[in-house]
Amino acid sequence: MRRIMRKCFPIREEVLSMTDDNEKRLGSLIRARRKHPEVQLHTAAELAEAAGVSLRLISDIETGKRSNLLSRNKDAIEQAIKWAPGSIDDVLDGGAPTLWEDLEREHPMLNPGVPIELVAQTLSSLLDKMEKIDKLETLMEGQIGYFQGVADANSRFPAPVELEQALAESRAEERNARIFFGQQIMKTIAAADPATSDKVLELFTPLLARAMDPEALKLPSTRSGNVTSIARRRPAGPPPDLEDLGVAASRREKQSDRERNDDDSDGLYVLSLQDLSSGDRTRREFTSRTEAEAYAREFLIAQGEKPRMVDAAIKDAGRHTADTSGSGYGIRIRKVKSASQSLKREPGGFEVEFYDPRTDSNFGRMVAPTRKEAERLAREELLRLGEAKENVDNAVRNAGYTVADTRHGGYGVRIAELADQ
């Protein structure tokens, strides 16, 4: 085709030659980029798999034989090798690709004429509003406790399920927003002009501390004052009258529809949560099914699952695993033994508590019937928090009545035997 065009349109030969050069240059740049430490796709086959395209397409591009790509293939290849969108077209036009790391360092404060004080003031104003939202969420939490107390005393009063869902969603969105602001502030500090770096540190370090407040970043089930869930910290409602007691007893009898063989509080309930995309599992134990369901609801909503799907899955989480969505979480709640049997085997049980040295505070208290189970729960939680396996094993092994750090400056864990009841 090119020979025909050169014969028919000789004046275009120089342009065609430049196009050929850019196609070959594109192939060379892609081949070099995929081997870069930031990408580490050492073969064309690995790049094809990462981009979701055919190996032949990658081979043709890298050898300069093809450049007429579909937009979706361009986007997929650019994403796989961490080029900014449009970089392939830029190279074919004779330009250079834009790297993700270069794009991420761009920030409005680097532009001429934008004072860093104005940027800091804007971020501070946004954080002020976020902290007001946090206070409103705390008030909402108290209202939920009050309404739940009323519902517990009077079966004709609906439980505040929708309020709980709204609170969990709000907490999750606030957490995501704080993480985003924290990342932007860190970019600002990292990309600061050396001439103003001291001023940038002075202005933005306090803002970073506010955005990444450890207490606000905790998931709803691990915030200060929480034991396991909202349900466990609800204040007791007013004493019910005899009629209410009769209605409540009737309501408890209907729980047999949910495959409960014994009273809800008489037993040990195991909650299993599985991330269907990664296969990761989370396992917790509770003294009642109500507590297990409340923890599961908060956890799944905080992970982005739809409340309607979560409620349907929890309702169906009996002796089999119920999915919240096609690519979400699986959930199972089962009763493993009665509380009386558990007490006979391990009179006191074992308490697991974690320690965060950055905030000098304890969090995530759990109780297990045996030392072995306590160690398993501690190990699982520390690995979930990102600690190295070898450090976790050493810490759990040494976690007696003192706090054992998993690493210098990392999380601590304490495992203590509880007194006999």
C-alpha cells in the first residue's frame, strides 16, 4: 500500500517516512516502558495480558508494523504501562508520552501566581466542613441508640435500620474524602518549590494531620467507644410494660424462621466474610446473632456494598454463604456451640486488644474462647492491617500481658486470659 502511495503521490513520500519513523519509535518506547521498574511487564505476552489485548497486536506495535488502533485498545495499553491518556497519539504525532508519575506531581499551587496561603486556606475550609459533618454523624449515632432502645422496648416501633445504613455510608464517604485530601496534601508537600518548602511544611503539615486523623479514618466498627457494632453500644430503653413483654416474647419466637435452633444470645456465632474478587476471608465470633449481623452490615456497607444487597444477604446467611453482589462479598453466620458449653471448656476466655502507637490508643478489642483462637484472630487482624507475616508471628507469640510490637512504630497486640466468670 505504501509503495502504491509513493508511486501515485511522490510528494507525500517524506510524510510517509516520518509516519514510519513514529510507528517504530512508538514500538521502541512501549517496549522500553513495559520493562521499567514502575511497570515490570518484561515480555510482550505479559503486556498483552495486562492490557487485555492479543499478543499479536502488541508484537505488531512493538515492531512498528501497526498504529491504527481502536480507542479502547489505546486506553488499555496506556493504562497497563502507566502512560497518561492520549500518549500513544502524542508519540505518533512526533511528540513524547506523558508518564503517570509526572502527571501526579502536577498541582495548581505550582502554577505561577497562585499563592500557597490561598491553597492552604481552601483546604482548611474544606476540612472545617468535614469536621462539622463528623460531629453531626456523632449526634446521629446517639439518636440511633435512642430509637433502637425504644424499638427494643416496643415491637410496634420500627428499628432504625435505614438510619444505621445512612450513618455507615456517611462514615465510609467521609473516610474516602479524608484519604483523598491527605493524598493531595502530600503531593503538595512533595512537589513544593525548594525556595518555599519551609513555608509549605509550616502551612500544610497541620492540615495533613487533620485530614489523616487516625480516629476518623477507622472503619465504623473500630472507632473509639465501639466494641463491635452500633448495636452493642446502644443505651437501654425504658422498662417495657407487661403487654410489651408479651409482644417481645412473641417476636422472639418468630426468629425460628431464620433457622435459629436456640435463643439468639445463648451461643457462639461465627461470622465469615469473603471478598469474592480476591478470595480474602474475615472471621469473627460473637455471643449473639444480632451482634454478628450488626457487625456484618457495618463492615459490608463500609466496603461499598449496596445496603439493599447487604440486608438481603444477611437475611439469607444461614448455613450457606450468601453473596451481596456478583463481584462483592460472601457472608455466612452459623452457630457453633452454646454459651454454656463454651464456659465449661474455657471459663474465662481470652481477650485480644490492639495498640496504635501513633495515636497512643487501644482499639479492636475481641474475646475468644481459647488462646489458640485468640492468636488466630490477632494474626488475621494484623495481617489485614498490612504488617509483615514474620513480624506478626513474633508479636503474637510474645503477646502475653504486655504489648508486643509487630515492628518498630507498628501496631501492638496484647492477649490476656480473662478471669473466671
